[in-house]
Amino acid sequence: MCHRLSKDYSKNSYLGLYMGLERLEAIVINSDLEVTFRAVVRYDVDLPEYRTTSGISQDAATNEFMANPVMYIKALDILFNCLESQGAELHRVAAIGGAAHHYGAVFWTDLGFRRLCGLNPMFRLHEQFTDDTFEMVSSPSWVDRASIPQCYDMEDDVGGVAAMVRITGAKCFGRLTGPLIRRVYEESPEQYERTVRISLMSSFLASLLVGNIGSIEFSDGSSMNLLDLNEKAWSEECLEACAPNLKQRLMQPIASNRLQGRIADYFVSRWNFRPDCMIVSTTGSSASMVAGLNLEENVLVLFLSQADKMLIHCKQRPQLEDASIICHPANIDEYIGLILIRNGCLVREAVCREIANGKWRLFNEMLASTPKGNAGNIEVRLDKMECTPEARGRLRWNSEINEMSDQALRGLENFEDLKYNARAVIEGQIMHRRVLATDAGIKLESITKIIALGRCTRNQHVLQIVADVFNTPVYIQEGPSPTLLGAAFRARYAFYEYREANCNCSRCNACWGSQPKLSYAEFFKHLPEKLKLIAEPSPDVEAIYGPLTDRIRSMLRMLAARTSINEKLIKYK
């Protein structure tokens, strides 16, 4: 007899959660993978008592960006109430998948641990978790730049930058959780000593759902400067370089396709979830985005937002010294290359204000009135210290500048015509992305395509420049965000993997026969295409942008050389 409570799987639904930096979102999908319900809680608007701006506490110091973990707990309570009020039948949810923003850390007290394991359905979630249930009332978030000294110390302790990259897949960045934990240990040793468990934001979400401390999974764990990528286990050298007795506070990491367990009785009693609802290992936002897009090879994800980033699917571990390598969220032996670029939309918006009074219509007219390649006028503008390369500043060249001359290092004060400024910055940014992508191993071939995400995807002029610079078509994703879809898809696949494909009863054999279990990519390959072609490269653009990209590469090297040692010591503040 089938061990499942429900024999009619067509009535099952699957819940995806995304605990983002600015909001908590949910979608419910049915067995046909159609979205049936959506809900969102915006921290700034719906939880004003926590006084956040873009999800970050207004009480934080200048270079620190913090958020109270109780805020996320209250948001989860509100979110489930919202779904229930819409008529979502939560007792039909067979599995829940989750994702969360990167690099945050939650420091549990013993009291918090005990309350988590003994949730009382008579009370709301946030009524049981107060500030004294967490050792750090304001947990560090991914935009915190105050851990730079700890980055250098950790790299020195493991034998240098190359050793850190070899072990963990990334050099130390101030936004990663390992340096953040070391900073807490150094500056607040008593609080660290009282901490019984440390969660990432992803495992924090899983912990709330299962009513116990959730394990950190491989994908998000590989964004900590602590996980040995080859061994899929915590690196002893990195743990020792971070903080004492850290391993017991993190627990053992688990594979991304593993289950955290069943949903806590609290949610069964309070919102009528089914008792056997599975909780899939929650992961980071980038990994969930990959799962939502079901990435193939020769596809580059370009995320154009406040900070731009690129995601590359790699069958084998790539050699990326200036990027982060994370474990694939669905295929345990594959990897994702993640390249973060700090100077993204904020630079584009600053240029728009400077030359077009903040009017994008006028700015776009400037882009349209200038030729591809901008008559050789190009600019690298890095208002913040960039990650790759480590550089800050501006450099303008026209077609007449010899890169071997003294003038090349100084650059131009201005272009002859103001209209060139808009295209110079945008093309310079996209060519910078092309340099990083090709250095990471992306081959710009006829089958290559780019998926563009983020708020800049509303600007057709910018997307056309992306298509021309990369000489490849650009697509956008329609419907819910791929991060949220990835959480729901991973829940659906978990039900197939652990229930449908593993059951040997006569009914399941009749449905599935003796066919081998489908991989994640195979399971979702018949989904309707949700990518929309938005821009195609113009003819003969490679002859224009190939040489210009080489000049941008030289400009980036010069800016990096021009950036002083003192600036690099405070590079991300």
C-alpha cells in the first residue's frame, strides 16, 4: 500500500518562500506548476516598528547594515496569514522549498534554541521569539563592509589568498559570513561564547519551519569562506582561522537536495498544514535563481540591479580567482560561478542625474543619438571600490589616446560632446562585464544567450547595448522571479524524488514503471518556455566591440594600479 496520505497527487500544491533583503515572498504552485497564490510582506511598509530602509535597520552605524531576526519571524507569521486569507488550502501543500538573501548570520541563544523546539500554537511566532532569544539582536547582512580586516587575517591564517581560493572557491570578501563571524568573535567574545548555534539566513528560515536548528546546505555554505568545495565539508583550516569551537555551532552541512525534515507541529495546528509536509533544504538566492531558470550551459545570467552580478553554470569546477564558486543547488557535482560587481545601477542612476537631470527619457535619447562604439569614446566609472579588479575612480579615453602614453593613465577631463557621456558609461560597464565573463570561461558563440534580470531590464536601450557588446541575444524571464520559482520547483522535485520515485507500491509502479529517476533538469525540461527575446545583436558589432573591450581591459588594469594601497585597505567601506 502506498505510504502517502494523499493518493491523488494532482491535488497537491507546493510552496516556495523567499526571504529577501527587502521583503518576504511566497508563491503556491499546483501539480501542473502553475502559480495559484502569491503573497508578499515588505519590511519597510508592513513592519514599520523595526525602522528599516530597504530592509536595513536605520539605527546601524555608517558602515554597518543590520536587521533584527525577529522582524523576519513576524513577517513569516503575517505571510502565512495572508495566504490563508486568500483561500490557499495549506493542507494541500506537500513540500516547501525556501531561499534567503546571502551572507546574513543569526546567533542563537540557548533560550532561543529551546523556544524554537517548543513552539506553542496558542501564540504567534514573534510572541515567542524576543530579542533575548538571539545573542546578536541585529544580525549582519550581506551589505556589511566592516569585516575587511578579518578578511586579510583569515587569508593569512590559511596560507594566503591562493590557499583560500583553492579551499573555498573564493578569496575573502567582507560580505561573506566567515569574516563576519570572526569579527563578532573578536569584538564581542562574550556574546560569541554564549552562542549555541549559528544559522545563515537560509538555514534560519528552515529552522523556523521544522522547529529545530536547520543544517546549512552546500550551496549557501559555499558562500562563507568556510566550506571545502572538493570535500563538501567544513574546512578545518578555515574554521580555525575564523573562530574557536565554530564547527559545533554550525553543525554538519548537508547536500542541497536533502530534506531538513517535516514541518513543525506548530504550523500543522495553527495553519492546517499536512503533518507529512516536507521541508527541503533552503538555499541562497543566487542558487535558487539557478534552480528557477534550470540553467543550461552557454547561458549567462546577468543581474542588473543596485549591484550587478553574473551567474555561470559550470559542469566542472572553474578556476575563478576573482569570483565566488558555489555548489549547484540541484546537481551535487556541478558548480555555479558567481561574479559580483558593486558598481551597478547606482552608477547608472548617478550619470542620469548628472547629464539628464534624472530623466531617463532624455538619457535614453542620448543613447539613441550616439553610434555603437560611441566613436571610440569610452569610460570606466567605479564610484565604489570594485571587487574585480580592486579599483576605484574614473578614466575616460577617446579613440586617439595611446594606451602606452602618460595621458592614458590620466585620461580626459571630458568628452568633446556631452551626448557621448551616457553611452560611454553604459558601454564601459557592459564591456567590463564581458571581460569578467570571458575570463571566467564563457565562450561567446552562436548558441550562447544571456538572461537579463533586475530593474534595468525595463530599459530597452541598455538591453540592446548588452546584446551588441556580447554579440549574443538577450532574454528576460516572464512571470514570478526565478529565485521564488526555484524555491517552489525544488519543493516539487523533492516530492517526486523522495515520494513518487521511491515508492514501490503497485499504484506508483503503474504510474512510473521501472523508468530511472529523472534528474532535476530532465524533470522540468518540458516546462513552457518563459524566456522572452528582448534584444538581438546588430550586424557586425564584434568588429566594433572586440577592440574596444581590449581597451576597457587596459583601462581597468590602469585604474587598479592607480588605486592606492590605503584605499584598498578600506576597499569596501
